[in-house]
Amino acid sequence: MGNEKFYEKDALLKVLFMPIRDKLSIYIGTSMVEVKEEEGFLFVIFLTLSGKIELKCAAKRMAVTLWEVELQDQEIQEILLRIAFFLRRNEIQVLTIRKSAETKKLSEYLEKNCKTLLLASYGKEIWYELRVMEYICKAQHQNI
């Protein structure tokens, strides 16, 4: 993930992050969003009563690095769809998800519902890449 910016922090808050925060508030109660800029990256943390979701954003990449929140499959789909539409509009082809204990709930959802849409890279850590356009098409045409 390079450090070139594609975002305006205030615009992203309004278009992407606040709507996700609002959805989380509906699904599980009180929710807040915190946005920090460090070393050319934008770090977004959604804080809820049942855990956190963390995103790391750069010019041409977005990664989910933490997903502690327990959600229903339909709720996960709605959040991923909002992110996917945003990425597609910005010509970003994949959403990257670190496969670890910290993202177990999301990884299990993806393995169960989106296995054919995932690319995996193996190394010191395993990273999934969810193909954004295919995810949008599948979500709109089927219940995943």
C-alpha cells in the first residue's frame, strides 16, 4: 500500500465512514468513528459496544485489519457493499482483508459466502483480496 492520497478526509467521513457508523449503530447500538492520518495512510476505527472494525486506506488500496464485531451475514454484506461501491467509484479493484484472529468473523463470512471471489496471498501473513466488482454483482443478483 503506497502513501499517495486519494481521499479528502472530510469527504470520506461524509460519504463512506459516517454511513457505516450509522449502520453499525442500527445493528448493535452505539457506534463511533475515529479517523487518524499517519505516515500517508488514513486509519479508520469504528468503535462499538461489541468491538472494533479497523480500516487502513491509501491511494489505491483499502484493507480491513481488524473486525471484532459480531454481525449477521446480511449486515456484513451491507457494510461490505458500501465499501465496495466506494472502491469501484475510485477504480480500486479489490478490498484487502488480513486473515488473522483479529479478522476471524469477517474471514469466516468471506470463506463461507464469497470463496470464489477471493484471491489469497500467502507469506508471513495471509491476505485475502475480495474482487470488488464481482462482489457487487453477486450481492445484487443473489443473496450471498
